[in-house]
Amino acid sequence: MPRKKGKQEEIIDRRRKVWELRKAGYTHRAIATSLAAMDPPIVVDRKTVGNDIQAVSEELMGEAQDWAGEWRAINLARLENVMQVYWQKMLQGNDKPTDRVLQAIEAQRKLLGLDAPQKIAPTNPEGTEEYAGLTEQERAERIVALLERARARRSNKAGPASAKSDVGTGASAAGSDRVAGI
């Protein structure tokens, strides 16, 4: 006779089932319904399903971070081996080993995150002045222009009947100013 599962084993088994259903695209409600329809039924509410999904996600993230750290350490050791092989040859002035050592150093810097991100100061298209952004008036004018182009496109697609429907509705620049409200 098979032994009865303990509470912790039941939770682990339920979470495995919940995760498989979630990966298959089921919603929390559909997961709860599917679990209830299993033999034997597993009766849980949507909150429990959500908690199970979060618990599995956190566990997987922890494993992924552990794996990433292990992968980083292994690859750093490999790059050290590459440098050991080519270092003496590089010191003798040979160009190919020098390139290999420099590539290994660059790869190490990337793995360790040593290079600070490049800061780029936005300028005008000519690169002569710092970009100051748009004034409120310029932003409002651009919004009005976009709305007018959208109306024109819509009326061109719908044909002449819909173009007549805008006549007398005030849906011109005055209406667009109200929408822009900037």
C-alpha cells in the first residue's frame, strides 16, 4: 500500500501542477478549475494559485541567479586559461596573441560588469546645440497636426460620405485645441 503524502509533499506536487498549467497559458481561475477536476481533486482558490505561481517563480529566479553565478565563474576561469596560454606569446610582440589577450580582457570586463554605460547627451540634429525638448506650445501644435492628419486619413479611407459628416461639427483645429489642452 503506497504511503500517504505529507503536507509539504502535497504542496510541492500542487505547485508543480499549477506551474505546468500556467506555462500552458491557463489563467488562475482556469488552473483552480483544472485542479478541482483532477483525480484526486485538488481544491484551491485563485489566491492560492497565485501564491503557488509566485513561490515557484521566486524559486526559479534563485536557481537562475545561482546558475548565472556559476556560469560566470566557469567562464572567467576559461578566460584566465586563454590569457595564460597567450600572455607570454603576446609579450614577445606577436600580434595574434595580443588580439586574443585583449579579447579575453574585454570578455572579462563584460562578465564582471566593469564598464560603465556610455552617457549620451542629446543634441539637435546638427549636433551643435543641446536638445532642450519642446515647449508647451510646440507640443500642442504637433498634437493638433497629428490629429488633423489622422482625421484626413480616416476621411480618405471612408470616402466622400464621411468627409461630409465632419462639416459643421467644429472638429477642426478648434476641436483639436480642446483635445490637446496643453
